[in-house]
Amino acid sequence: MLQLYYWPTPNGHKITLFLEEAGLPYEIVPVDITKGDQFEPEFLKISPNNRMPALVDSEPSIGSGPISVFESGAILEYLADKTGEFLPAFGDPKRYETLQWLYWQMGGLGPMAGQNHHFNRYAPEKIAYAINRYVKETARLYGVLDKRLADREYVSGDSYTIADMASYPWIVAHEAQGQNLNDFPHLKKWFERIGAKASVKKAYEKGRAVSSGTSANMTDEARRILFGFEKPKGA
């Protein structure tokens, strides 16, 4: 059985996109990052960076016992190797073409869009320089992806891979990032193509179910926990 320690953020969605597309059975263990669940000792045992998602595979195809994996890119790569899906096999040059775009998302699109979200939506004060910096860098990265998709349906070519699963959730909030998809026509077609997949719709439905009943407003306490690297008061 696969246990996914999860909250419906872009990085969390990456993993449910894979699991739903592959049709793998899994259990979601909610990690409410606005309440400080990511600081619980049991969670830190499998994710020492106090970040979700994290995955525990109690029936791995390698090793002799349960395997835990943290970092969304590593989880995608692990699941792809476990199932033999959505990542070409060793020896196929397309494998490295896929991985380089996975790492591009991990090192570029995710962190830059994340800073964009922070300064545009969550920072207690609006800093014009920071907002401008990250909106422009997000636009540059959208442009890189748009160019990549000019002559192919998916990031790695004709097939849906973990490179697409990694990037798609970071494009979902394009309006909040100050981006207009009409400025990136190839990216827009790709985004719509993936968004129409039944597995993607199901993954996002599960995310909404997990966070149902929680406040959409960023309270001072939630902000302190998320961005101050502190445990909740009284914990």
C-alpha cells in the first residue's frame, strides 16, 4: 500500500496526478500545513525537511522493507521506476530529456512561482520590487515552456510523463501569478489538454475533499507557521 502524506498544494497535486493516472491504490494522510502538521515528530521521520508531500511504500519492488521518499520530484521518479510508466527506461535518451524538464520545474518554475505567490498573495506587506521581480521571472519561465511546447503535445514529446505532472500544477494559479495564458499559446493548449484528463480532474477533486472545511483565508497564525518556520503555539 502507498501512503501519501499530502496537502492540496502544487507539489502535493503532482503526486496525485501520477497516482490517479497510473490507477494505483493509495491512502492520503492529510498534512495540514496551516496548522503545523508538518512539524509532528512522526512526519519528520519520513520528511526531515518538514515539507510535504512524502510517500511511504509498504510493498516496494526493491529492498526488504517499507521505503519512504520525500521531495515531490524524487517521489515522481520513484513511482515512475516502480511502475515502469511515465518515464522512459534506463538506456533510452528520452529518459534524460524527461528528467531534465522535471529538474527544470523543481529548480526553476516551482521556486520562482512560489515566491511569486508569496509576495503577491501572502506577504504581510506589498514589496513592489519583489513582486515585479518574481512576476517577470515567472513570465520568463512560462516563455521557456511555451517555446518547448511549440512543436510537441507534451513536454517530453508525444507522451504524457512526470515532466508534465510536475509543471501543470504550477500553471493552475497563473492568474494569481500575474500571467495571461493567451500570451503563451502553446502552453495554453498543453494546459487545457492536461486539465481535460479524467485523472487530473479526479486528483483535484480529492484535493478539495481533503481541505474541505478549512479556511481559505490566510490567518496570522497560519502565516506564522508557514513562513516563520515555527511550530504552532502550545505545541
